Amino acid sequence: MEDTRNLVDEYKGLENEQVFFALEKKRTPLEIAIENVEHDFNIGSIVRTANSFNVEKVHIIGKKKYNRRGAMCTDKYLKIVHHSTTEDFLKTQEGRELVAIENNTPRAKPLNDKKFNKNTTLIFGSENNGITEELLNRAQDVRFIESFGSTRSVNVGVAAGIAMYEYARQIIL
């Protein structure tokens, strides 16, 4: 029977647990945090992208439920940790640089001049309201993605992909 999952050839035919453990051996140190304040449909897309970059862990802060359909089953190959509060999440982040990707604050600087640390956690908020003030204040760095058209920002799922790629370009490639 043909394996129709969206997997690279190396993992075709393996059980989900086998794929998870194979990826586990070569995870990148990058972690992703997503504030799920309003059940944002972009979370599934961010999870799928996190799998593509083989991140160490995805943290979901707030509501546990998200649209898994957008993840296209990639959540089976990642460590996804739920935190009911920001404080809960922050307790897991000792020794990590928290970098918020947020354009709606004067503190934000362009992503293009960011020099990433190996132990970084990228933080993303909801599409409508961004990152909460509580979490934004705890980030050591805040970056925005430059825009060249009429819209001042890209979709949060797209922003996550851009930021993960920039981290990978500097640290992994």
C-alpha cells in the first residue's frame, strides 16, 4: 500500500512514532511559542512550518484547542506543550532568548538585522490582536518583518515561516 502522507522519502512507510523518533535525533534548538488567546486558525499552519524546520518544541499558551487540520498531521512528529498561563510557559524558558515577532509596538526592530542566538524561542500572537502585553514585556527582543506593499504586515502563519527560515539560515544552514 502506498504511503500518501506528505513526508520526505526517508520517512515513507514508517509508523508515526518512528518518524517522531527519527526526527528527535536531529532536532534544531529553536522553539516556537504561540499565544492562543482567540482560537486562531493560523496555529495549525505554524505547527506545520515548525515541523518543516524540525524545531525542538512548540508551546501553545492559553487555549489548548486549535485547528489541527492546518497542521496536516505534522503535530504527530513534534513535541507540542500546552501552557494555560504565560507564567507557566516562562518557567520553561530559562537560558533561552525570547524573540517576539510583532509589528504593533515601538520596541520592534527589523528582522533583517537580527543576529539569532542558538537557544531562541520565537513568539507569535494571534492574527487580530498580536502578542499580549504581558508576554511582549517579557521578551528580550521584538522584531517585525519588513513590508514593501500597502499592507503593514503579513499573515501570522507567513510571518512564522519567514522568522523560522531566518533563524535556520543563520544557525543551521
